[in-house]
Amino acid sequence: MPATILSGKDVAAALLDSLKPKVKELQPHMAIVQVGDDPASDSYITQKRKSCEEVGITSIHRHLAEKTTKEELLRVVDELNRDTTVTGFIVQLPLPAHLKSAVEEVIRAIDPAKDIDGFTPVNVGKTFLGTAFEDLPPATPAGVILLLEHYGIDVRGKHAVVVGHSNITGKPLAAMLLNRNATVTVCHKYTADLAQFTGQADILCTAVGKPGLITGDMVKPGAVVIDIGTTRTDAGLKGDVDFDAVKEIASAITPVPGGIGPMTVASLIRNCVRAAEMGRG
């Protein structure tokens, strides 16, 4: 039997709708900082601003020139940190090539209380302490957890394999799964015999950005497969998973697009609302 399709688009719409009363009460404001004109970033920002509009959040777009210096970008971050009218903000990644070495410094400069992407060391670190500390968790891992919860997929006692160990997705997702009592294995590009591990997974999450990395023979029959990877190709947006093959083996699978992407945006919006709640408190 083909796998159940886990529609992030549907779940995200329901989550956004549930946030509307809080948005009306708290009236949060979001800022999005973009440097340069990366087409993928343009698309993501359009989605984020559209979701803000849907729930009633005011958003502003600080679009900086391609040649913006590190010092100029840090001044904008500092300005937004101090601006009491801004509830939360993000710096859209990736940054232009000349700023790539400054990404960590820029992330560190963001006030954790306004870090609605959940990228700062404080907010990533808190995810390792337990569910009670997941105040502003990284948006993509949080989206994965929300999707699993919506579909009633209990991770407790399950073997979850996470492919990818980035600071913004793989590592915090592994921690959030551990917080919910999954048994977690983390794999990455240096893992020998990747299929040995993916084939053991009850829940397989992949966040690498390599189309077709996970093939049908690498997946345990009946596994839940969460495809977080996205790569823009001439044929459109592709995930890490060979969807057509794996959907015949898995019990449930996320599509690309329409899976974790919408959940990431919805989680970002939820974090903005949470930031407003914590600011009021």
C-alpha cells in the first residue's frame, strides 16, 4: 500500500489559523533582513510575508544591497535588536559570498528574545534541555515535530535516524526527538555505509540538500520518512528522497514541495507570536 502523504501545507494552514486570536491580541511585528537578490531567498521571503499577512502580523522587509558590508549588516541587526516596535526578526540566509564567513557572527549578534528563526546559540542550546525550554526553537525542526504530532506519529521508543548534522536543522532536530524519548542516530557526509543506518530507522529524517540521496533500498518497510532537504533544479524543487520509489515502501512520507517547507514558515510565525507573549510577560 502506498504511503500516507504528510501534507505540511494543510497542517501549516491549520496552525496559522489557530494563531489568529493571539495575533489579534498581541499585534506582533516581524522584520526580515535580506542582503542581495538571491532568487530562492526572494521566494522564501514572499512566502513568509504572505503567511504574516494571512494571520494579521505586520511585516517589514529590510532589503540591503548586494555589496553591504559586514559592519553595515551588524548595524542593522543592532538597530532591530533595540527597536521596541519589532517583536522578532530574521536575517535571510544564505548571505552573499563575501559575507559567508560572517554568518556565525551575525547570528550571535541577534537578540535571542527576537530570534524567531531559532538560530542563536541560546535558542539552539535550550532545545537540548527538554521540551519545557523549547521557547523559540529552530523553525524547521519545530515544524517537523509539529507535523509528526498532527498526524499522531508518536516517536517515543522509536529509532529515529537524522541524516545531516547542521546547527540549524540536524542537531536541534536530534535533540527535540530525544526530548520526546526517541532513540536517535545522527548521520552525515562522513558516515560510512549510510544505508546500514537508514535501513534501521522507524522514522527517517533527511536534511542534506542532495537530490535522490535516499533510495528505496535504503528505507525500512513501514518507516516514516521526513524529507527536509530542498534543492532547486531545472526540473523544479527536489528533496533528498527518491519520492516515487520510497512512497511504495514507507508508511508515511512528506512531499517536496508541500511538506516541511510550509511547516518551517508556520513555525517561524508561531515563534513570532511566542516572542510577543514572552515580551509581554
